Amino acid sequence: MAEKILEIKHLKKSFGSNEVLKDINMDIHKGEVISIIGSSGSGKSTLLRSINLLEIPTGGEILYHGENVLQKGYDLPKYRTHLGMVFQSFNLFENLNVLENLIVAQTTVLKRERAEAEKIALENLTKVGMASFVQARPRQLSGGQKQRVAIARALSMNPEVILFDEPTSALDPEMVGEVLNIMNEVAKSGLTMVIVTHEMEFAREVSDRVIFMDKGVIAEEGSPEQLFVNPKEERTREFLQRYLR
């Protein structure tokens, strides 16, 4: 088994009296592609946001290479640089062009020289088919193009893991395919990916492991074959029947 990058133990997250995550346990291994599926409100996005500490968990541990990132004194900004994040709403800087969107975090957070940051940005824009749009502003791009730029931006930080939070849910149907194709290419490159998605065919095709969440717990997990073809849990079956008929 490949090395463990992240180990999540007994993770909990509440907003007031609403317990959104209840005792989540999962490991993420190097090179693994994990899809997280489940109904709206099952806790999928909160789990992702808790892993990279956009939400601070209420309880439990997140071990990054064996060290608990929630312990006092841990270097959280440094931890976050190892995790890329792609949001459903793109989160691009509207006042910067495409190239600057990819350069800004490299030079400020990773302290790269401008020339190196530009080179890396262009390599990644080429990968996602957006190299000819370096001067464009986000408002001039389609949703699919914005999401491809957001993926290139995440790749430019050389993350160990990229987290995708429903990356296609804000896109028109014809643009979904182009973004999923790019993600498929990224998965083939061996990068570790955790994807919250409602694109079941995609999850089935690219994942090494699929996690089904329901009401704040991991109800079932397994290989795509096992989970989609022969789910053990009744609630997994019910969910998949709604999606796959």
C-alpha cells in the first residue's frame, strides 16, 4: 500500500447544535483518487473544508504524515500549501487576468521568483487547454474555462493532494464534460485527489475508492465496482437507484 498522506480520526464538526460530521474516520494514500458521494446535506463539502481547515473541526484529529495538524503550534499555513482546493464557484480573482491568477499565490505563499512562477503557470495552463487565454479576465471566460483555470491554479502550487468540491455543479451541462476530461487527465498523472461529486459515471470511472456519506457519517466505502454494482447498505442502494436509473 502506498504511503499514507492523511489520516482522519474521529472527526466531528458542529455548527451550533447541528452536528454535520459525526465521527469520520478515513485514510488518504499517495496517488489515490477518492470520490465522495451522497445527498445534499450529508456532510460531503463540510468534510472537504474540514480537511483543509477552511472549517475548524469540533473534535478529532487530522494527521498529515503522522502529525496532528490540529495540535497547538502546528504550522497551519504551511499545511494548507500542501493541499490544493478547487471550488464549485471557481474563486478566481476578478481583477486579475488568467496568468496573474496563477502567479499570485506562487510568489506570495511559496516565495517563488516571478520568472519561475510564470513558467509553471504556463505549463499548467497548457495542460488544461487555456494557454491562449493568459491575458483574459475571469468575466470574459465561460464557466468551464474558469474551472479549468482554477484547476491549473491548484496544480501550480505543486500540492500533495487536490480537493475538488463539486467542481462541475455550477457548470452548464455541455461544459461538464470538458472539466471532467481535465480531471481525468490529472488523475492519470498520479496526483492524489479527493473529489466531492454527483457525477456518478465519472466517480465510477476514475476512482480507486468511493465513499458514500449519509447524515454526517461514512455509511459505506469500497471500490467503484463494489459500491456501484453490489452495495451492502440499504441506504447506499436507495441513493444509487435515484441517481443511476
